[in-house]
Amino acid sequence: METPLFSFLFSLLILLTAVPIDAVSAQCLSDHQSLLLQLKNELLPNAPDSTKLPKWSPNSDCCSWEGVTCKEGHVTGLDLSFEGISAGIENSTLFNLQSLENLDLSLNRFNSTIPARVGNLTTLNYLNLSNAGFMGQIPIDISHLTSLITLDLSVSLLKLEKPSLFMLIQNLTKLEELYLDGVNMSSTRNQWCKFISSSLPHLRVLSLSDCDISGPIDHSLMNLQALSEIRLNFNNLSSPVPLFLANFSNLVSLSLRGCELYGEFPKEIFKVPTLQTLDISGNELLQGSLPEFPQNNALQTLVLYSTNFSGPLPTSIDNLRNLSILDLYGCQFNGTLPNSMVKLTKLVNLDLSLNNFTGSIPSSLFKLSSLEDIYLSDNQFSGKLEFPNLSSSMLATLDLSSTKLEGPIPISIFNLRHLTFLSLSSNKLNGTVELGMIKGLPILEYLDLSYNSLTVKTSGSHSNLSTFLSILKLSSCKLRQFPYLKNQPNLFYLDLSNNLLHGEVPYWIWEVGSGYLSYLNLSHNYLVGMQEPYSIPNTLRYLDLHLNQLQGKIPILPLNPSYMDFSSNNFTGSIPSSMRYNLSKTYFFSLSNNSITGVIPESICMASSLQVLDLSKNSLNGRVPECLFTENIAQLGVLNLRNNNLSGPIPNTFLGSCSLKTLDLNGNMIQGQIPKSLANCYELEVLNLGNNNLIDEFPCLLMNISSLRVLVLRSNKLYGSIECLMASVTWAMLQIFDLAHNNFSGKLPGQSFAKWKAMMGTQPKLDFLQFESEKFELYRDSVTVTSKGLEMNLVKILTIFTSIDLSSNKFDGPIPKEIGELTSLYSLNLSSNSLSGKMPTSLGNLQEVESLDVSWNHLTGNIPPSLTKLNFLSHLNLSFNQLAGSIPSGNQFQTFSADSFMGNEGLCGLPLTHNCTDEVVEPNANYSDDGSGIDWDFLSAEIGFIVGFGMLVGPLVFCRRWRKLYFKCVDKIVFKMCPLSVWRFYYRRQLASQNKRRRH
């Protein structure tokens, strides 16, 4: 009994003596508590954000307050991060707390400079002012904090000029962690390495992302052997990655994202034994390949996306047993996926999308129990998708789009209960999918089955689908009826385009997503109307109904939509003037290819955000509103009014800030002149004023628009010379030049042709002429051109398509030899002019030309043999000129019919019937004189008449070939005496007669 009693008394003694000692050491000093309470009143926190300051009470000990740390009653630490403080820091009592060792004011809204009084807190070893709203010059006073171990001024609008980086850190010799991300240090240039390495010998963490510093990374950084973390993201280092980075024996993290690095990445860095994080993404010129990884490699995060890395994945990738993130998006990797990847048992996020991987996708990859996100899209995989039954899988994201997979969708995919994102679009998957199958994915938010060979069937109500479903894409899924989605409360994005939907748009579709639907695409279907009554929700921003058979008036628009496409339907009626209330925030609006009548209301100019306005292919009349080219609609980039009945002049109201890139007024009845103010549209790429009634000279005012790609002025009443093009104009991007069917005259400007770079030399990247916007999908331009004797409507204009059409004008003089420099030209039409002289041999340099027409001119001489080198030439018309000699043979010339050469009397050889070896018979003039008294003067005249008449008439009567040659010579003489247009008519009649005889 003695021992327990002794133990009890001893414990009680210890308790009674210990409690007062602890209480005294934890008790906040009264002056410190007063300073903190005063600080609370000085600061202005945001009530919803502030969670610490409101709880500071004078009735409790300050050392127990949240965010306050004490030592022996002294306040040594203060954490006021994320309190929403916006003011009150400048002259606060904070800087009277001389015992502070740790100060964290991050994630606030001070919106002021850093108070210079922070230099009074000389005992600080930790200072965090990151993302706190501070701006301006960093005060030199921070350099007085010589005890600092960690300094974080990142994510701010701060700058380092005076003081400079060197002045700031030269006294901070104890600093181990330096975070200056986002601080403008452009004045430091490439000296930052030397400043840091000479001042901070103990530095372990260096974080200078987005600081406007420049490269290269200097070798002096090697002096900092304690460095374990290096982050230099988003600086323009513009240099190779130095090999010496592999010599940092303590390096744990290296991040050089988006630094404009180039050259070969040193493989030795991958093998640094301590390295856990390597991020060199966003350096598109940085090349390299993955090495054979040694065993026990420490890498946990490997991010190489958007680099030029290539080659296969090494089989030794299974040595990265700690790897949790592998991101190789947008590189040039190839080969098959190694089966050894199944050993990456800690892998959580895998992104191999946008590469060139081939072969099948190993089904074992999906068995990795740790995997949560798989992105394999945009590769060259093949074969069927094999997917095991994985009821316990943690997969949340599965993106297999654009991977060329075939066969049916494995049913097991629809049992992944943690899946939130599923995209199988743009493959070759087939079979039938019941939409109700996705009920096995209870938390699915995103589903895309578009652009396969699938047949998606719907039946009954789909209220059992995931209530989390917010994005549903079923484009090109052979849908024959609308899936009933009225009860999907979170669905805001719905794409049912390119299907087989018939009938009316159901009224309930506007109630999807609890009336918060924002994106709806029903284009490319067979819909005929809108089920009444309907009310389009004001939340709808994107509505695409184009290429249906919708009838009636233009649908009632929601309030302030962004994208509206009603083109290629059967809508009728006029554009209501009240529409201005609905288009104030619209940037794309198209009613193209309908049956809209009436005038274009001036109120449409109230749509001040419009970037694309397409009202083409309707029956609109009246004038083009002047306001379309004023400041009311200054962002307009595309105006397409082609193929209407518009009249009057083009308004001369183009602003100096004109943003137009496409102006298409083709196929109207517009009169007057080409407005001079059009020269203000310096960004113009497509100008199509063809098929109108314009009367003017060539618009030399366009000469300084260097961005011009397409100029179409055909079928107007334009006149005069185009020799102004011989000035300093370059038009280096011009690819379509069409002046056909006008009254232009004079010489062709050969010097100008030599400057059209887009028609010569290297082929540009295959693409389409298009208007790009960050706010919507591309708008692609179209144009009608004449090539190979036929009109072609180019719905999409390829950037490689080039054409010159100057036909049916009054140009004279020779064909400029400079045309031969346009080696990328596809179509050249100079027909129906008055061009003369010889065809230049340089035409044989047009290696890409497919159509060449110089008919109905006055060209002379031989056909250049160089034309036989044009291997792509499929349409040739040299008819009705004055060419002579033998037709060259070989290559494409063997395929052309006689029609290509007719009307050139001097030509011979195939395919014409004139044989170049035929000889002309000459009369015999050897007569004897026998001395008789015959009146040889009279007789010689008689004989001469008879012989001459016989020589002329005889062959015409008895020789078909001579008769045919005679009439052709007569035709040639008359051809020179009569107008060209008369003889075009005559020869066409003659050809028609010949064809008629052949048919009979």
C-alpha cells in the first residue's frame, strides 16, 4: 500500500508544480496582445473571407488565437494569409512586433506597395508576401532582413529595378529559399545567375518563374551545390539546356516549362538519382528521346508535353516504380506501348495523346489500380479496343478519341463507376449502343461518342442517366429520334448534329438542364420546324441549326446569344428590326442560303460585337447599310452579302480602324465606284466584288493592303489600265486574281507578277482560308473561279490553290515572261484579249499548272516545246491565234484533242489533220522558142490566164485537200478584216454544224 500512495503523491506534486510554469511561458505579453488587437482594428478584411481576425478577442490569451504563434509570451509568428485584407497595412502596428520570426500575409488584396517598415522586423527568418496584391518596386529595406531563411514575393505585380536583384539579396547570406515568381526582373537580363551564386551560398530552392530574365543559364550556378529545386518556367532563356544541371547531387525538382529552349536535351539529367520532378514542357524546339532508365530511379513526375521529343518508349520504363504523373502530350513519340508499363503501379495520371504511337493498346494498362486519368487520343493505334472487367477501377478520365480504334465498344467500359469523363469520338468503332447503357456510370459528367460508325439508339425516358451529366456529344451517331433528356438537371452542352433526326425540334429541348442550356447543335439533320409552343432560354449562347429543312420565319432569338447559325434552311420573311435587342453580344450570325426577303435593317448595326455577318444567298434588296462600316460595328471581320439583289453604291464609310478580313458582295446589282475608303482595311484578305455593275478604273487604292489573298472583280464594267500594279505593291500573299469579263486594257504588268510570292516557290502548309476567332469555330471563305473551261464553286479555299483569270478584256502586247516565275500557279486564263507576240518559253516553268487558256488572241510563232514538261496540265486551249509550226509532242500533249489548237492555220501535226511533211506542188516554167511568128505576147497572156485559172480551179474541183486549204486561207483573210466577236460566232456555228453532221 505504501508504494501506490507514494506514487500518487509524487505525481500530484509534479502536476501542481508543472502547470504554473507552463502557464507562465504560454501567457501572451500584455503589450503584444494590445498591439494585435490594435492591428485587428487597423486592417480591413473582407468579411466572407476572413476567418482568423474576427476570432481575436481581448477576453482570451493572444497566444491561443488562430494565426498567432508565441515563444515565452512573445509573438514570434503571425499568419494572416487568405484573410481578404485590402487596406490598413501601411501604418499599422504590425511593424512594432519586434520579436516576429515568421510573417505570412499571402493571398490578400492589399493593392499597394510593400511598406518600407517591413525592414524593421530584423528578426524575421520567414517572410511570405506572395499573391497579396502588392505592386511596384520592391523596397531596399527588405535587404536589412539578414536573418531571412525563406523569402517569398511571388505572384505579384512587383518589379526589381532600383534596388536591383543584387542589391536586394547581397546581405541575405542565410537565405535558403527564394521565390520571386512573377516579379519583373527584366533589368537583370542574363546576370541573375552570377548575382545569386555570389550572394546566396546556402540556397536550396530557387524559383524565378515568369520573371523576364534571359538566358543562357550560366555555369556559375554550379557554385550552389545545395540546390534541390530549380524553377525557371516561362522565361525567354532561348538556349540549350546545359549539361552541368546533371551534376547537382541534391537536385529533387527541375522545372523549365515554356522557356524557348532548343537543341538536344541531355539524357544524363534523367538519371540524376535524387530527381523526383522533371518538367521541360512547352519548349517546342527542344529535342531528345527517353534513355534506358536505371533501376530505382526516383522520378515521380515526368512532364514533356509540347516538346519535340521522339522515338519509342523504352522497355526500361518499368524502372520508374515511383512514377505517378507521365505527361508526353503533343510530342513525336512513336512505336508501340511497352507491356512493361503494367509495372508502373503508382501511376495516377497518364497522358500520351497527340503522338504517333502505333499497334494495339495493351489491355493490361487499364488494370493499373492506381490509374485515375488516361489520355491516349490522337495517335495511330489500330485493332479492337480490349477492356477488362474492372469493377474496382478508380478510373475517372478515359480519352481514346481519334485513335483509329475499331470494333464494338466493350460493355465493361460502362461499368466504371468512378468515371466522370469518357471520350471515344473520331474512331472506327461500330455496332449499336443503347444510350441507357451509361446508367452504369453514375457520376459521369462528359460523354462523347461522335464521329464513329456507331448506331446510338434511344428509347423511353432517360431519367436514369447520370444526374451529373453536363456535356453530351452524339454527333454522327445515326440517331433517328431525340433522346429524352428533359430531366437532366445539369446538362448545358448538347450536340446532336450530323444525324438522321426528322420532324420538328421538340419543345422540351429548351428545358434541358433546368432551363440553363447554353450550347445546342442540331445542324446537318432533316428537321422541318419548331414544335410550338417553344421558348428559347436566355441562357443559350450557342445555337447551330444550319443544313436542315426548317421552314417559316426566323426563330425567336434568346437574349444576348453569342453564336447563331441558321444557314441552309428554308426560312422566309424579312429580318425583323427588333432583332437588335437580341444581337448586342452576338459575334457570329448567319442566315445564309435561305429565302429571306426585304432590306437589311439598319438596326443590325446595333450588334456591336459582331465579328461575322453572313446574309448571302437570299433575296435581300435595297442598299448596303452605311453603318456596317462605321464605329458601330468596328469588330466586324467578315461581311458576306453575296448572291442577293442589293443595289446602289458601296458606302464610302470604311473607318481607319477597319477590321474587315473578308468582304464579299459578289452577285448583286451594286453600281457606282469602288469606295476609296476601302484602302483603310489594312487586314483585308478576301475582296470579292464580282458580278455587279461597278463602273470604275482599277482600284489602285488596294495596292498597300499587303495581306490581300483573293481579289475578284470579274463581270463588272471596269476599265482602263492595271499598270499601277507595277509600282511598289508586292501582294506577296495573293493567290487568286480574277479580273475577267471587264474592259481593262493596256499591257500586263509583268514586274508585278514577279512579286506574288504565294504563287511561286515552296508550297504553303495545306490549310483553308478562314477567319479565326477565340470565341467560335472557324469561318471558311468561299469563291467561284473559272478553271479548265468550267466554273467551280470553291466552298473552302485551299491555301495552295492559285489562279489568275484576266480573260475577256482588251489587254494587248506580249505575255510577260515573268508569269513563268509563278511556279505554284494552278490555273492561268488569258483568253479573249488582244495579246500578241510569241508565247514565252518561261511558261514551261509552271510545273503545277493544270489549266492553261490563251485562246482568242493574236499570238504568233511556234508553240514552245517547254510546255510538254507540264506534267499536271489537263486543260489546254491555244485555239484561234496565229500560231505556226509543228505541234510539240510528248507527255501531256499527247492527250489533247484538235479543239485545243484549232483556228491556228499555220499549225500542223497531231492531233490536227495537217501533216507537216506535205509538199506544195510548183508549176513547170521550161518553154521552147521555135522562131514562128506567133504573137507570143497575146498567147502568153492567154496561156498564162488559162494555166493560172486551171492551177487555181483544178485542184479546188478535183482535190479535197487543196479545196480545204483554200477556204481556210480565205477565212484567214476575212478573219483579219472583220471584228473578232463576229468570227467567234461564225466558228462556233461552224463547229456546231460539224458536230451535227458527225452525229448524223
